[in-house]
Amino acid sequence: MPDQIGVGLIGSRFISSIHAEALKSVSNAAVRGVMSPSAGHARDFAQQHGIPLHFTDLDQLLSRNDIDMVVVGAPNNQHCEITLRAAKAGKHVVIEKPIAMNLAEADRMIAACSAANVKLMYAEELCFTPKYVRMKGLLDEGALGKPVLLKQSEKHDGPHADHFWDVERSGGGVTMDMGCHAIAFFRWLNGNNPIASVYAQMSTSVHGAKTRGDDNAIIILEFENGVTALAEESWTKLGGMDDCAEIHGTEGVAYADVLQGSSIQTYSTRGVGYAVEKAGITTGWSFTMYEEIWNYGFPQEMAHFVDCVQQNKQPLVTGGDGRAVLEAIFAAYQSAGTGRKVPLPFKTDVDKPYKLWKK
Ligand SMILES: NC(=O)c1ccc[n+]([C@@H]2O[C@H](COP(=O)([O-])OP(=O)(O)OC[C@H]3O[C@@H](n4cnc5c(N)ncnc54)[C@H](O)[C@@H]3O)[C@@H](O)[C@H]2O)c1
């Protein structure tokens, strides 16, 4: 095994900057190249992060023998195509959430990585978020008794890039974008017990001029072992990102707030340079986050995936987990479209989840 795993970043904007920062603390990883289709972006990104090579052509990055693993931070509608090409080139793949636009794509990605004998690792950072890892520890040691109700919510005032708002490129709104975190989180907490049913209520309540996707969603999952889980997702919440969870058990309860609960409560008449993701204005009171990327678990996530490649270990979150999350997302849109609880397994040939809601 090489001392260092060579990494190629695909994408050069929001999440790829986090990947680059996170990988700087992973000593057995060396980021050797970045690829992004817009001329100039990859070059500037490479310069900013001290990455030796930059490309606008994916095949050039994939042809490098010194790159073992790629980390995909491209829009949702590119995940499948990039993964298939990376697998064909023999690269291990870390794929951002949601895994793909539809279940057929997810199946093709899993099959291609399996056939090429490369790992497909699903980048769900909530499984590495230090506060949530500690919270799961409380559940696993029995301190909370048997889990009864799980809750998780992510809320901010809407994404930063056009492709999220365009359901043809994203596949759906806030359920696709952030509901995927909650569903993966619940499955992880609940030992990957199968989801029995999904019920969802969705609305486009504020951003109707901008998107056909949902900007608020309530999703209720029932697991086969009797645990109920409730996700609250919003693209209309002002004042910066919220990321909170609750575990209610027969012997106790645990509440965790990743961002505001860990932040410096700041009051400034001038505003602070940066408070937290999507803070908007920062005059008056704001929640000034420190070590934001670490508190989310991105360096821990990247360290785990690099270790899996180097030591040939089974990743904590795989393509199969990403597919299970996507299946529940499709069921949620079906539920929001019909007003009924949807049992799993849920099969559909529909190519994008939002179509099950906006029939
Ligand atoms: N885990 C998280 O918390 C998290 C947070 C944000 C985004 N994401 C996911 O990451 C992905 C990217 O989101 P983002 O916020 O970085 O978007 P972004 O718009 O900030 O960046 C997208 C990048 O992808 C590049 N790109 C576009 N088409 C491409 C192609 N065909 N091949 C290679 N690169 C291409 C763009 O040039 C850009 O550099 C999405 O799937 C999103 O859901 C995950």
C-alpha cells in the first residue's frame, strides 16, 4: 500500500473547497489534481489550495496513475456519469449526496464500481459529525434505553447555486438536498434497520418564483423495528444554517445542536466578516461558528474514506446506503404527491423525484 493515497477533486466551488480544506489534515492523502469544466476555475482553485495539477477535462484527471481516488463535488445530475467514468478508469469514488438523480442511476453506479473493484463511498458527513457521533455513542451504550423517536433538521434560507433550484438538474428541492442528510442520519443511528414506510408533507412556500422544488418539508419515517423518525427541512429559514437532532429513548433523551449550540454568541453593530454558512447579515446578534468544517465532520469523513482505500476496509457509508436514502426520498415525494403513507420497498421508473410530487 502506498504511504499516501492520491486524490483528485472533481468540482471547484462550494463543497470542493470544503473537501480540499478537510483533506489538508489527512496525512495519508495527497490531493494531486482538481478538475472543473469552467476555464480558470480549476486553475484558481489549484493555486488557492496548493494543488499541483488542474484540468478542465475529466479524462485527463482520470488518466493519472498517481490518483487513486476521486471526490465528486459536482451537481447532482453529473454524479452518475462521473462515477461511471471514474470506475472505468479504476479510481475509488467518494460521491457527494444525494447519490444520484434516480434509482436506476444509483444501481448503475454501484454495479460499475463493483465490477471495477473500486469502492463507492457515500459522503454523508453527519455520520462523522463529532457531536452526533457522541450522541450515537450514548444510544449505543444504552444510556437512553431503547430508541423510540429520532428527530433531525437542517434549515437555511436556500442554496447558493442555480443548479439546486432547477429541479431538472437537482431532481427535487429541499427534501432531495437536505432530507437526504436526515434519512442517512436516521438509518445510521438505527443500525441500518430497514425503513418500513415514509410519509411526507411538502410545500413551495417562499421561493415559488425561483423553483418548482419544495422549499419546506416534513418527512416521517417508520422503521421495521418500530422506531419513528421525523425530519424537518427548510430552505426558508433566515439567520444562518441550523443543524439539530434529538434522540428520545425509553430511558432518556438527548438533544444536539451542531452549529448554534457550538457557536460564539456574538453581538456586533458592524457585523462580523463570517459567522456561519448562509448567515446573511451579521449585524446585531449572530452565531459565530469556529472550526465549522471540523464540527461538521468533514476532515473525519475524508480521513475515514482515505483509510478505507489505503487499508482496503469497508466504508461506514457506501453506495448501497446512498441508494437506500434515495429510495426513501422517492417515497417521500410519492407521499407528498398522493397524501398517503408509502410502504417500502418502493419501486419507480420515474427519472427525478420531484415528478412524483408535481404530477
Ligand atoms: N455534504 C454536504 O453538506 C454538501 C453541501 C453542499 C453541496 N453538496 C453536494 O455537492 C454537490 C456540489 O454542490 P456545490 O454546493 O459544491 O455546488 P457548486 O455550484 O458550488 O459547485 C459545483 C462544481 O461542480 C462543477 N461542475 C459542473 N459540472 C461539472 C461536470 N460535468 N464535471 C465536473 N464538474 C462539474 C462546477 O464547475 C463547480 O465547480 C451537489 O451534489 C450537492 O448536493 C453537499
